[in-house]
Amino acid sequence: MTAPEEKNMDELVALCKRRGFVYPASEIYGGLRGFWDYGPLGTALKNNIRDWWWKCMVECPPIGPDGEPVSIVGLDSAIIQNPKTWQHSGHVGGFNDPMVDCTESKKRYRADHVMVYKPIVPAPPMFAFLEGDPKPAEKNAKKQKIDLANYEIVSLLELAHEQYERIIGPDATKPGTLTEPRAFNLMLDTYPGPIRGEENKAYLRPETAQGIFLNFKNVLDTMRVKVPFGIAQIGKSFRNEVTPRNFIFRSREFEQMEMEFFCPPDESQKWYEFWRDERYKWWLTLGVDEKNLILRDHGDDELAHYSSACVDVEYKYPFTAPGYGELEGVAHRGCYDLTAHSKDKQNNKDSNTRLDYFDQELQVRLQNEGVDKDEIKARSRYVPHVIEPASGLTRAVLVLLCEAFTPTPDRQGSKYILSFKPKFAPVKAGIFPLVNKDGMPEVAMKLYNQLRTKHVVEYDAKAAIGKRYARMDEIGTPFCFTIDGDTLTDQTVTVRDRDTLAQERVHLDKVEAFLDAKLAE
């Protein structure tokens, strides 16, 4: 398999456009930065990942550390919630990133994403660049005949403001054009109803999690669940990213797959470790090479103020290699969110609901242990702690595209193939008559109609067989079944493997069982 650092993102992006995976949004009007449309094959790939996540998390969740099946239910909450949601969650006041503007290029950057070549021995100038792409800074340095070997790389936020006058911005040609960092709220706002005004302002959700917390009591009251249990949700979220970049890696509209797992406070560490390990293993089931995945614990300076632990599953993207970039976060959120939204005279006068939990089983156990009544009362009613595995569905699409994208310069017909694990390929098989005559189309169409009731397959009788194979390779179809002259006499077809190019003969009656077995692997 081709290493990530050897894969060209421009070639992958071009392939995605040409073969119907991802298009720029509103392209006929010049597009809109940070927004993407998913074509027919991209939609199919996304849905395959989504359905597998839902099956593994909700329909058939894993066995817990106690040997019992984990209980998780699903939810689909509104994108727009009461604005008080975001005030009490901390997003209105705290969901801000430091931004800097460039007076020359008129561009805006997240300050914590701007890196600077700073001379080890103080001397102007310094060269800024966006994290992960030092080429513009290196180009500027080359123009001025400066050797960057005498420089160290630091974050813009590490520099004193008086040093800004020596910095050449990421897209600038002269120093001193960057402004001081200032807060910038990442939420996109809207105005439901007929009147536009501050009193009517609402927000497009920046995460799906808060809708889960708001419905915690509703789920408790209407479903047969008890702590520990989880609530899972897949849906659109929106963040006003200042510098969307790296294709669909960081965009302003994206889909998330999140689960909030509610557990007793004294069991939270056990469940944190459980979900950390389970979520890492899940990515391997998608066919991601373990060499391209790592678990990275957050340092103390990265943790949210309410979080006691957080770990990221990171992937070695072509644009981060040899380093890694975030794929999924597993966070120990404590009781912060339920407490923030809970009715409390000193905390939240807007809410009309207490979001705590009465643990009857714990009460009975403590009574049997002879624990004091006051202690039983104090311990059996609590605000659950929350473990949150949260990943981007659209980012998962990018990971599978990056993982599957394989340059094949020596292969006849196509320069690239997409080596998806068969289960997740948008199209599972191609059905081809070798030539469009002599009874072959009729046999091929009969096989197609048989398979299409169970799997996504395509019938294609146009062009030379080599071109049909090449197209299937580029869209990631794992198998092609070809009906030829021998089929009419011995009732066997040729099945071709996308990755190995190996061909074998399979009886027509066995094709469905053959494909079923391959897709189950």
C-alpha cells in the first residue's frame, strides 16, 4: 500500500471531482469557500460509513467491561435550538478563536495556526506561514537570500506584539501587516421568524452534543434505559472556520457522529478507558491501516476547563505526513453539560428541569451493605458523568479516500485505483457483457437484476472492456463479473479482482454467494 506521504492531494481531489465523489458547492457561481457537495459516489461512501457506525454504536453496541451489552439509543435533534442553549453551554462566551488580519493581503487567519520562522539571533525579518504549509515563507526567505537554517519555528502567539512589525504574513510581501489577535466567535447565526434583530438571534449548532444533553431527561422518561447508557446522534454541524483548508478536512458545514455516554461518577474512568479502546478498534474495521493511526492524549494545556481527560484518534493524512491529524476525540466531560443546563438557583435560572439521576440499584446495594441513610441519600442521586466519543462523518469520508487512493502508474488503463474495503465501496460489483451481442447482454442483465436486489451493482455494456475495468478501478469497485463466449456454453463468468487483477471462473449460480462472502469479510 502506498504510504500517505507519497500520495498527492491534488490528484486525489481531481479524481473525486471527475468520478463523482465530491464537488465544490455552488460551483457554477464560483463556489463558496468551506462548503462542499457530495456527489453520487461520495454520498454512497458516506452513507456506508454512517450506517456502519450506527450499527456498531446503536443497533449492536459492544460488550461493556462488565461483560454485558452496552445500552445506547439514537436521537435526531434540531439544528437550531433555543439560543439559551449556547449561552449555558459556554459557546456564546467561550467558543472563540484568536484571529489576526493582514492589511496587505486582506486575509484573516487563526492566530494559533500561524507559525513563524524566528531568527535564533534576533534580526529582521521573520517569515509567517499557516501550520503545515511552510512553502510561502520559504519562498519569501529565498527572495531575500536568507538561510532559514538559522531560524527556529514558533507560534505567532509566542511573540510579543512589538515583534509583529518584523513579520512577513503568510500571504504578504512586506513586514508589519499583521494585526493584534482578537476573539472571533465560530458560531454561524440566523434569525428565525419575520423580524431580524438581536433579540431574535439564534445559532446553527456548532456540535450535535448539546441536543443530546437537552434531551437527557426526555430519554430517561420515555425509554427503558438506566445509567450507564448512551445517546447517539449523526447530523450536520456548522462552524465559521476562518481558514477552511485541506479539501474536506476542515470545512464550515460538516456531519458529526457523536455519542454521549452517561455513567456514575465513580465509574467514569473505567468507561473512558473502555471507549478510548473501542473507538480506536472501530477505525480498523473500516480497513484503515493501523500504521496510519495513533492515540494521542491531550496535554494539560489542551484540555477544556471541564474535562479531566481527552484522547484523539489521529490519522496520518497526506497533508500531515509524517505527522498526524485529528480524526476522533474521546473526551471525559465530567458532569459539566448536564449541570450547565440543569435548573439551579445559583447556576441556571432559565432552565425548568433538573438533569440529575436517581440510581435505584445503587440505593438498594448500599442499603444491603448497611450504609448510613444520609450517605445513601447523597450517593444515590447524582448528576451523571459523560464520556463523549465524537468524530466527523465527512472527515471519515476523507480518511477512507486517502487510505484507498493508490497511484498505479504501471497499470494499463487507469493511473489510480481506490482500494476500499469491499464492504464500504460505493459500488460492489460491475456486471459486463464482453461484447454487446451474441446473447451476452441478456445473460449479463439477468445476473444484474439478480444481484441488484441485495447489493449496489452496475451494468455496463459500453466501450472496450479495458475502459470499463479502468472506470471501476477508479471508483473503487472491488469485483467485476464478465459474461463472455464461454458463459453461454459452461455457465461460468470471469470475476476480476480490483487490487490483484487476478481472474477466476465462477459458475453463474455461485456468483451471488461469492459476492456475499467477499462483502462480509
